[in-house]
Amino acid sequence: MSSDLPDSPEVSADAARVEHVRVEDEMEQSYIDYAMSVIAGRALPDVRDGLKPVHRRILYAMHEMGVSSGSSHRKSSSIVGETMGDYHPHGDSAIYDTLVRMAQDFSMRYPLVDGQGNFGSMDGDPAAAMRYTEARMAPVAEELLEDLEKDTVDFGANYDDRLEEPEVLPAAFPNLLVNGSSGIAVGMSTNIPPHNLGEVIDATVHLIDNPDAEVTDLMEYVKGPDFPTGANIVGKNAIHSAYATGRGRLTVRADYEIDEMESGRPRIVITEIPFQENKARMVERIADDVNEGIIEGVSDLRDESDRDGVRIVIECKRGANVDVVENQLLDHHLESTFGVINLALVDGEPRVLTLKETLEEYVAHRKEVVRRRSEYDLAEAEDRAHILEGRLRALENVDDVVDLIQDSADRDEAKAALEESFDFSTEQAQHIVRMQLGSLTSMEAAEIEDEYEDVQAEIERLETILDDESELLGVIKDELRAIKEEYDDDRRTSIVEDDGTVTREDLIPEEECLVVVTEDDYIKRMPADRFDAQHRGGKGIIGADPKEGDRVSTVFRANTHDYLLAFTNHGQVYRLKTYEIPEMSRTARGKSAVNLIDFDDGEEITAVVNTDEFDDDEYVTMATRDGYVKRTCSSAFENVLSTGIIAAKLEDGDELVDAVVTDGDSDLVIATEDGMTIRFDESEVREMGRTARGVRGIDLQDGDSVAGIVATDEHDDRALLTVTERGYGKRTPLSEYRTQSRYGKGLIDIKTGDRNGSVTAANTVADDDHVIVMSAAGQIMRCPVEDVSTVGRNTMGVTIMDVAVDDTVASVDVIPGTVIEDS
């Protein structure tokens, strides 16, 4: 019927607006628009700051709310509400899930949110509701927003054109690689593994200095992904392929060890699991396979994990082949595959990037950020300089300026008169009329001149940065190094060869370090070069902060790649790899040594021997507190169990106090706490087995005990350094200690008494060595040996370390001059 109606103007106008399109074309274009919206606005991170929009908006909302790392925690519901209401109108559950992940230390290598409350677990437990948890920015997250207010990045309108939000964050470190990212878009996905911040920054600095560097060169710094849950990556070829092409498949293997229980049955203890693995589900699957007979030989399975870390114990049946059980676990449960897809947005478009391309895009971003920040700071500095110039000129003509202002009817007339009479700009005149009389003093004038000079210097610096790209790149490198200094930590994920051998050494730099052990079995290591040499007589600096009631018992020098034999006062010996000791700051207490050395109550390290020093036909010579000496072939210590083995059988009440490596032709020098020494030929002590007690080395006076033992020979031109508990010491040429027969009373070495206290340690030293002295309270001092006077026997010595009244010297070690030259 409608077709019979006459045409009307209204019908014709509506018909003119109708467009005829093909359905397939409309569907295709609509789908492309939807896909690009998901790709660019939801699922993929930006290569510049490594964040997806929801992550960026949460951090920016917290920034606007003032919820920084220095503020109190804020309810998560408040943060989610602000984010959703102002920037991300996509539902509170999606925002809260993102906030939770940014707070999980098992999901993020460097969490961007500091959470308080239940934020889930590795067992897949969900976080508490947002009304129960609280959050604030983590310090490292603030580095992503640093200088945001200085026009360093572009801003765009939020979803309702009411506010503005940053399109990208300044990102003071390469967050895309450091924290990684994962997401599924339309027709593509990304899966970028996390990395160690220090390694990524080192690679970035190297690329800035060497723009032609290849992926292989960058892999000298970035060894591979570094997952927050640790574990091991199997094989280096897969890592290289992922970095060179942007795609790869990494095999990630749990970290575990095989040991024996007291019953003699073997067990497998898992301490780290692959990234993104659900621990509880993994334990359940292992239990199901054991019950179904797929894994044979398992008698018990327990999850002993706690807040300190993962610990899954798998006990084997008596007579079971632990190698078979291990292989079955590896085949089914202890290995997973991490598919690397290094896909990110570059100029708004998704691209698969190599390691080098990722870092190049980040460097380009930082160049833009630093350039814009410098322009902003320069404009601010020039504005301030302009005002200061006006103030200085006003002070030069202070009488005329004051008279002119007094003669003016109001402030506007005064400003106009100043502009006309003295050629001030409007800004300068406005500032001058607001000056207080107190700013006309000579002191205020001097301060203005100083500030003007500082501002001019800042202007010159900023202009140099903007004019010279090398200066700009230098700023980027300095800021990256500062970030590394602040947030760098040890690598958690190791690289394992295809045969299963861990090559952790490849990831640990060789360096000299100091190891500190306390009486309560806290242990740590620190780089030796962290302690500059001081002149003798100083108080030293803090080297450890023992808890109340604890005291430092031992300090010794080692290389991070050394295998060490640690002898204890109970006569046990343990084998230890130096890099396994956690590296910590000077002021740190240390970590419990229970995972490295299973000490008994009251047991502590009294001597450390480097097994790298062993040659054929060498011996470990030990001395006890009661004066016994024994000599055991070094081959007896080749196989030291993780629980330790007996090094010497001790009489009741006796303790092992020292051990040295000897070659069979040495002289032995024993020093006692009361300042006596005896020197005798090593051959007077016959070779004995590990369980032997030894023979008498020195005839001790009543109340005296052995402090240490050293080895020397007749051609040794070194000196004997003796240090007492009150911090006094001396050097005496070894030639002054004549050779006697074993088990004599010896000679007087140093005078003890109220001033010096008892002898703490004796070491042989050369002129170019350095001595490390550490007190029981944790003060440490490094002093050149040449600062210690060379005197004869039977003298008082000089102050080496100024020890507090309630403190004593706990341990002494020596850094050889050859090591100092090499470092």
C-alpha cells in the first residue's frame, strides 16, 4: 500500500540518507574495528612502558589519589572505584583481578602494587574481596610515573571527555621485559616472560653504547627469563631462538634436590616450581599418578610449603630406584613449556619484536621523555631566571624603585610605572611589587645572586642535553644505573643444560666477597670492594646487624665460585659453594644458614678452607682449643655430605678452632689466647684419618687455649699478624719464631692483659695484603697490612680497630695483595 502513496519531501530526505552496502563488507569492517579495539585498547601491552591500558589506568588513578609507596594503604575497593569511574568503565571485577595480579610476588617479578591482606596464593586460592584488602603503589611502580607532570608524555581525553589520562607512562626502566606480559587479543596473543631488572638495564646501557650490537651480544647481559618462582630453564638454544626471532618455546623445570632421610631411604625435595604452575593442583596430580601406579616407588608425598617458600617432599620406598622416580616426575609433572611470543604495540600497531628491537623501542621512548622533560625544566628555569634578573635589577636601583612604588596610587599603577621607568617585563614588575621589605637586605640579595647562578648553571646543563644527543643518552644511562642500584636483586631462575646439569656459575659473576656468620647461624655474603681500606685505628663501618642477643662469630674471604670446606667447633666439616650464600647489604642481619648448613645447637664455623687450593699430596691440618693438632690428607674431604662429615674426634669439652692447608714440608705456628706461640716441623704430626683425635701440639699453661694455627717454611719472608680482642695487634717477621719440638711451652708473642685482652686470631701476611677485622657487634674494618707496625716478639702492639667498650674483635681474615691487584 505504501508504494502507492505519492512521494513526500520527508520520505525523499530519509531515503537519501540510506547507504547501500554489502553485508559481507560491513561484517568485515565491523569485525576489524572490534579486533583493533581489543588489540590496542585491552589485550596487548605498549612496548614503551610495558603496560596494558587497565594496568596504566590503575597506576595513574593511584597516582592521582596520592596512594604512593609512602602513604598509608587504601582499600582496594576505593582504588577500583576511582579507576572504573574516571578511566576504565569495564567492570570492577576485571580491574580488581588486575590489581591483585600486580600485587602477587609469584606472578610479577617486581610487583607494582604493595598489597595488604589476602591476595591469593600459588595454590590457586583467590584473593579476598576488594572490601577486605588494601593496597598502595610499590616503590618500583613510582619509577614508571616519574616526571609525569613535566609534559614528558601525551595525554588524551578519558572515556567521557571529563578528564585526561596519559597515553603511555614515562617508564624509567624497561618494564615490558622486566615484568613481562600475557594476553589474548583477536587473532593474536602475547606471552612475554619476566626478566631480571639488573640484567635488562645492563643490556640497555650496552645497546646505547653499541647500537650495532647483536642479540648474541645482548645475551651476555640478559642470560634468559627470570621467573618470580625461580625454577630452571632447560637449554640455552631455546632462549637464543626466542630472543633472536621474538618467538620460542622454553622448557621450565622445577628445582629439586635428592637426599637421604635418617632411615637411609632417598627422597626428592622440590623447592621451586615452574612459573604459573598451580602448586596444589601439581601435588594432586602427582598423588593421582602414584595411586594409579603411573609413578612407582613413592611411599609418601607432603606439601610442607610455608610463607618462606615452596617445599614438596616426595619420599621413596625402601629399595626404590630414585633415578626412575625422578624421571617419571620430570616426564609428567616437574616440567612445563613457556611459549614466548614477544608481541607488543609499536606506534599503536602489534609487532613481534626481537630482544634488540624491544630495547631499541624503549631507548627511543626514553630519549623522547628526557628531551621533553629537559624542555619543560628549561622553560621553568628560564622563567625563574627572568624573575631573578628583575629582582637583581630592582635591588641595584632599590631607592628609586621604593620611591616609585610609594608614589603610586595602587599596585597596578606601580607595575605600569616600573615597566615604563625601568623596562621591566610585566612578570618582573608584578613580582617586584609583591616583594617584602625583608627581601631588600644584603643577605637576601646574596641569596638571590646565588640562586641566579645556580639557575644559570641548570639552564646551561639542560641546553647541553638538548643540543648534544650523547649528553642526553648519558642522562638515560645514569638514570638506568640508579634504578639498578636501587632495585636490583639476585637472579632466581637458573639455566640447566639438556643433561640436567645446572650451570648456575654461568650466571654468577666471579668476584671476591666477604662471608659473615653469626653465633645464631645467620649467614650472608657481601662484595669485598664494598669496603674501602681505612687507616688503622678507625672504628670501621657496619658490616652486619645481628639481632638482639646474637653476635658475629666468623668473617672470611672467598671467591663466589669457590668450593669451601667449613670446619666447625664440633669437629664437623661441611662443603659449601660461595654463591649459594645469599648476597645482602652491609646492614642486613643475614639469613638462616639452615638451608645451606645443618648446624647442631651451639655449633659454629671456626675455620674455612678453599678446596681450589688443594693439590696432590696436600693435607688439612687442624688445631683444637686444648692444643691438639692433627693432619689429614685432603682427599679425605672429597665427598662431603650435605649434612656434614666428621673432620676430627674431640675430647669432651674440646673444640676445633682452626684449619690450614699444608704440603707436608711446612712449619706449623700455633698461637694461644694468652699470647704464646710455638713453631715446629709439620712432619712431627703424623698423617691421620678423619676420626682421629690428633697429637699434642703445645703445652698450654693453666687457663690458656689455642687461638689459631698458620703454616710457613724457612724461606717465608712474610710476617705473623696477631690481633687481640680489644682491637690491638702487631706484625712480627716469621724468622723471629725459632723452630722447636712439638709439645713445648713456646715463646711469648704478644703481651695480653687488660689493655689488649686475649688473642683472637693469628694470620700470615705480606706487606701488600689487607686485613679484615670484624667485631662481635657487626662493625667491620679493612686496613692495609703495611699500616700495622712491624715489631719484635713480646710487645704490646698498636691499635688496629677502635673497638667499643662493650664490643670485642670476633674474627680476622686477610685479602692477599694478588687478589687486590686483580680486582
